Amino acid sequence: MPTENEINAWMHAVAEVADRPSFAALFRHFAPRIKGFLLRGGTNEALSEEITQETMVALWRRAARFDPARAQVSTWLFTIARNLRIDHHRRSAGSAGSAGLPGDWDPEQQPADAHLRPDELLLAAQRERGVRQALATLPAEQAQVLRLSFFDEHPHARIAQDLGIPLGTVKSRIRLAVAQLRRIMERTPA
């Protein structure tokens, strides 16, 4: 899991000199997360893949316009993906005349943080940064299973298989890691 500083450095390299290795690193990190976000929002597999690709192309083309003072890279990219999804569904609803049919995407559907004010978004970003810092203090084996479970969204059985450890060990490490994160976060001032 890259740090926020690494992500910002990659973004800066893409913006300043169109650095392909930095773009590749950003792509590897964000593309699966964006696709998962779209899938969880009800977008089908093919369209999720297409919008993810369009989002990453937008990152490449608009990197120089990204302002780290206004948002984190992740916030910026997820907003682009959400807007592309909305645009796609508006176009398809307008051309097919299918709006309102059961199972259609609801244009009012928004990510969980879309309703937040800028100060609330800042607080959420600070909390995220705190969680990442706390995660860095965990023992490596606990941090690894936590990342695989929560960030990469792998089922516990797959984590056990991939790491070659018992399922109970995976669950135990996750439980210990979450408890330790909670203790760290309770001690950290907001």
C-alpha cells in the first residue's frame, strides 16, 4: 500500500514530465479500487471496466490541473469516475428512453461522502491519513491481512490460501489488527 506521499510524488511526476512508470504505479493502485467502487454502485462489469479506463486516461491528460491543496488524488479520481458514470447513464437514458425502468441506475445515487461539506471532507481525509499512519505501526503480518481484507476486498478464505496460513490465523490477525488500530486511533487527537 503506497503512502500518500508516494501517491503525490507519482502524481507530480505524471503532471510535470508525463512519467510513465509513475502513471503505471498510479494505475496499479487506483484502477482496481475504482472498478470496485463502480461495481458496488451497481454498474455492470463491462461498463465498470470502461469507466475505470476513462478515469485513468483523464488522470493522464489532466494531471497538470490536479491541485493537491483542494483534494487528495483518490478523492479527485473517484469524483472523475462518478461523473463519468453519471454522464454515461444520462446519455444512455436519453438515447434509449429507458429511464425509470426497474433495475436502471438512479442518477441520484451518490458515493457515501458526496453530501459532505468541504470541512467534513477534510476531516474524513485527516481520519484516513491517521488510519494509514496507524496501519504502518502494525506488525507486518497483521497489516498484510488487513490490507488484503479491507483494501483489496479479498475473502478470508482466499487470503488464507494465498498466504498459506490457516483461516483461523487470518481471522485472528484481522481481529488483533483492528483492535490495535482502534487503540491507536483513540489515543490520537482528531
